[in-house]
Amino acid sequence: MSDKPGYRRPQAGTQPDYLHPAYQSTNLRSPSKPLVFLPHSLSEITGPTIGAERVNEKDNDLTAQHDGEPQGERIIIHGRVLDENGLPVPGILVEIWQANAAGRYNHKRDLHDAPLDPNFTGTGRTVTDADGWYQFQTIKPGAYPWGNHHNAWRPAHIHFSLFGPSVLTRLVTQMYFPGDPLLEYDPIYNCVPDTSAKQRLIARFDLEKTIPSYALGYRWDIVLRGRDATPMEK
């Protein structure tokens, strides 16, 4: 069975394992039988398209969505969304959600006793421009404890959701920060067997995007599908 042009499957080991014993919930929800690969059909390689009509002016600035200034370190995240051939993907919806600087989500099911920030909701969206670029201004999220294992803490991360030009280019993933000591111990990050693929989940510091005395810049490019695809979230 061959893939359709433009929709090559990722290389083995570059996407998270369905079963990763250290990530405890995968023991309950991973497939128990061999996967059945299906040929790509028209319904997978076309639409739906979700674009700029769903995005408001301040949606990509998570620091300007309330009357006051949120607590924490201001950062700017930008990058390009590319297809598997390295070409820009314009006009696609990019959404993010994250914890605040204290490591707490603005969600009723987050029971972490860290404080909420009344000036930070932690959600944003934008649409890539003609050259595939996106940008967000936000607050660097804090680490937070979770119940996977003894003394388990999630490294600082931002969730990304992308609606590409087809169902096969739908991507939900997480972006991490360089030099985070918690990455070594995080089973979600380490679900990806391939070392170079794991590195594609880490943004790089961008001095040119940094605004003096205001915000640090980070660049994170995202690849939809193919051999260099950004690993998805499992």
C-alpha cells in the first residue's frame, strides 16, 4: 500500500508510543491489538478549513485580554507552519492553551492549590499568514505537579492545536522550553522514542524576537506530517 503524494506517513519512532508504561494512563487506553492501516481516502485528504473568520484582534495576545497585566515573565512565541516538503501552510487556525505563571490552568477541574490570575485566561488563537508565520504574546507557564508517579511535575509547556488543510494535517501537540530540567523526568515528553524528534518539541531562544526590557522571544516551527513531522500529543 502506497501513500498518496503529500501525505507520507511519519518515520517509525518519531511519534509517541501508544503504550509507554512510565506514562500510566497509556496502560489503560493504548490499543491492545495490532493497528490496521487504512489507505488515505478523499475524506482524509480534504477539508474542513477553519480560518480567519473565527479570530479576533487580540486573540493572539494573551497578555491583553483583560483590564490588568497578568503576573509572570512575558514571552513572544513565533514560528512557521510547514508541510512535509518544507513549504509554508498559510491561512490555518493555530490555537494554544496553557497554565499561568504559577502552574495553574483556568479550569474548574484543575485542583492545584496555586493561585489563579484574574488577568490571565491562558487561551489564544491566530491564523498563519501567507508565508506560514504565526505569533503569540503570552506569559511563560509554570511547572505543576500531577499524579502520574511520586513527586511528578510537568515541565513548562504550551498546548498547540492546528487545523491544517485536511483531516490528515490536524495536529494537537505540546511545546517545551530549552534547558528545562524536568524534561528528563517527564514521561509525556519521553513517549517519543526518537531523540531528534523529541528535540522538535523544544522551542529555541530567539534574541532577534526578544523585546529589550519587555519580553523574551522563542521560535518554534511546526511541521504537519511527513518524515520531519512535529510529534503529536498522545
